[in-house]
Amino acid sequence: MFTGNGIKIFSGTSHPELAEIIARRLGIPLGKAEVTKSGIGETHVRVAESVREDDVYIINTGCGQVNTALMEMCIMVHACKIASAKRITAVLPLYPYARQDKKDKSRAPITAKLVANMLQKSGCDHVITMDLHASQIQGFFDVPVDKLYAEPSATQYIRSNFNLSEIVIVSPDAGGAKRATSIADRLGVDFALFHKERKKANEVSRMILVGHVRDKIAVLVDDMADTCGTLCLAAQHLAEAGAAKVYALVTHGILSGNALQSIEASALEKLIVTNTLPQQENAAKCKKIEVIDIGNVLAEVIRRSHYGESVSKLFDEVPY
């Protein structure tokens, strides 16, 4: 039985709803912390209860004002560190700057590595994240990183809502082929992928479908949907290739710019996203959006981490 002794959960301002879900699942109250901004934009943090010798988990995700969320996390970690917390875990469902993970052109920064350095220098002892854009980001840290997967939740959703004999899993690009084949293998269904050519970043010039989708329900799977240009273009190509219906299942629904209008006007029946980022407003504005709750997965990994249990079981199944 989980008692909650010696564990404290705090939330930044980026996704308090997820922190509430996690705390409720664990049966403990959220820790008291005040996070405010000064007139010139500086972040002020006051941890309003003792954390001495406690196992502290700070939940903040990389969304909205990403720089603010990141600074909040670093300052809260530092505040707990100098208040003698025993261990501090940064829970970042969406890792900030995850797409800046390599030096892809001259004089380009590797900002994901800088974020790792910032968290460690702040006093972070452990990181929990979900569906990293690039797995090598784990190697940027000298502290343990638990990288969770939305895959079990995604496969559970597909099993519950679709007839598997009609399904084909589709990756919108070659980079996501591993994710698509893994889900397809779990479900025992076919998969297809798009070969994508870009003129410049965030702008696709040509997409070539590899695989058969005619008269099938095509489910596009990806780690994140930002402007949704690729997803909408892929959905259009799938519809033209004879797919009966097209759905998209994405872990991180960033949905910036005109993404909601693009989804509404696209061939997609639904965009299914997890709540690693706040989705209430998006779901209210666009009827095609459906949200899967992954709060129970994060709560279970926190419980297992606190008691020193293995978390690898969560790579394959959804906790109840």
C-alpha cells in the first residue's frame, strides 16, 4: 500500500492539471509552492513546506512559455536542493528543446544538451520524461533518466476503439518507422510509411507512400504534432490512396500556429493526443481532438521510483 511518507510532489505553472491527476492517483496532496513573476519577468519560487530528507518530484512540462517553464523547473529544483531534499526528480512529460538534439548545420547549438546541463547544475538527481524526440538525449545526462513510452496507452486505445482486421499503422516519415512497426507488431497488423522530402524546416515538398492502405482504416502515429502540416498532408495522401478513414495518434500535441484550423479542414477523422500538454482549450476549439490520460502512467512510475522498483514493466503495459 502506498503511504506517501517521505514523498512530496510539486507543480510548476505549465500543467497543474496533470500534477493534480498524478497526486490524486497517488492519494497524496500536492505540495505547497508559490510560483510568481515579477514586473520584469523574473520567476520567484517559495516552497511553503519542509522538504528536508524527502523524495521530491517536480512536475512541469515544456509547453506554452517554454523558457518560463524551464526556468521554473530549475529554480524549484534549486530551492528544494538548498532546503536539504534527499532526492529531486524533474518530471518533464515533454522535454524542452528536444528537437535541438544535434548540430545539423554550422554554428548550430545543441540546446537539448544545454537543458540537461541546466537541470543537473540546478541539483536534479533524476529525470522522468515521455517519448523523447531523440533517444540520445538520455546520454546528455550524468543522472538516471527514465524515458517512458505512450505506446502501451496507444495500443490499448486502438484495441478498444477499432477492429484490428481493418487497421494499418502508418508513420508520417521514415524517422518514425521504428515506432510504427513496434505498435503494428504489438497489434499484429500491417504498417506503411511515408518518405518525406523537405525544402526547408517545417515545410514538406513531397511525400511518397510505401505500403498498402486501400479500404483500410489508417492510423498515423508520431511522437509530436506541432503545426500539423505533415499529419494533414499525410492524411490527404492516405485518403487519395484509398484509405477508408484516417486517424492520427500522437504523444505530444503541441498544436501551434494554425494547427487546429488545419486539423479541422483535413481528411483526419480524429487526432488523438495524450495529456503530456494541457489540451482542454484545444479540445474545446476543435471537435476532432480526443485526449488519452497518461497521468496514471506517470503516477505509477513515481510510485515505483520512490520504492526502488523496476519501471521497465510500464514499457509494455498500462497500470490500472
